Amino acid sequence: MNCLRCKTKMIVLENNSIKIDVCFEGCGGIWFDWMELKKIDESHEADPEFIKKLSQCSNKKVNLSEKLNCPKCPKQPMIRRFSSIKRKAEIDECPQCGGFWLDAGELVAIHSEYQNETEKEAATKKYITDLFVTSPVVAEEHNQVKEELDKIDKFKNALRFICPSNYLPGKQKWGAF
Ligand SMILES: [Zn+2]
Ligand SMILES: [Zn+2]
């Protein structure tokens, strides 16, 4: 598979026997198939060797503002959003296949956000609850988010609604809160 950003041929690195595509000789971007990111998004799930290898990528400069299409789904644009309410990383997600694209450094940034999934979920739920109390402007999205939260497996999808960064152009400016 070629890199979505710099078109360099990506290599396969293993993290606890999961094969992950990395743009090692180019920009350091990483492609995760559906559910792969979930298996490595907490720091204790990452093999130190894998993280070390990532730090040795070429770090070729790329245009990070360029919109990406999913490499697996023809003509499907990826959705860009923050990895969590802490907003340390902007990640690209395919709404069709559930794949993720992370640019160089973003996995480490995600690891620095929360100790584990429980902590992250608790923080996100509190954030959403506070939001609905204080901001009537998001009421429109309320049911959509709540439905997502009810399905705990899809918890991360809820982040699309509460942490989008540049999708829904022309719609509500989420940066307001
Ligand atoms: Zn690349
Ligand atoms: Zn896709």
C-alpha cells in the first residue's frame, strides 16, 4: 500500500502480532484497518519496539491540511476529527470502513491523553453532560450523540459529533465551546 500523503510505499510493522502499515521511508503516517487502532490506542497496548521503530521514520514533510480519501473505499473522503476531548491529535477516519489515518506523532499524542479507555470514557461522558447543560445550540445533535453513547462499542464514533475539527464545512462552528 502506498502512503496517502506522500505516496511512498509503506512497510508493515507488527505490534503484538497485529500488522500495521507505516510510511517508514516517507512521512511517518500510519494506516489502521477497522478496529486496529483500538488495539493500540492505550499506551500499555503499544509494544515499545513498535514505538521505537516509529520514531525512526524519515519524517518527510507533507501538507497536513490536505484532505484524504480512504485508501480502501473508492472515492470516500475521510472525516477529520480530534482523537478525544483533549484535542491533542487530529485524526482521519473513514466513515465507511472504519479505518484510521494517523500522521507522524499522533499515536504518541493519543497515548499521552488518557491512561486507559475507562478514564477516557468517563471524561468524555462528563464533557457531553456538561455540554448539554450549558449549550442549547448542540441540542439538535443530542439524540444522535446519545444513541451512539448507548452503544458502547461505537463509543468512539460519538467523538465525530463532539470533536469534529474540519468537517461539516459551513455548519455550526464547534470551536465555540
Ligand atoms: Zn507518507
Ligand atoms: Zn474506508
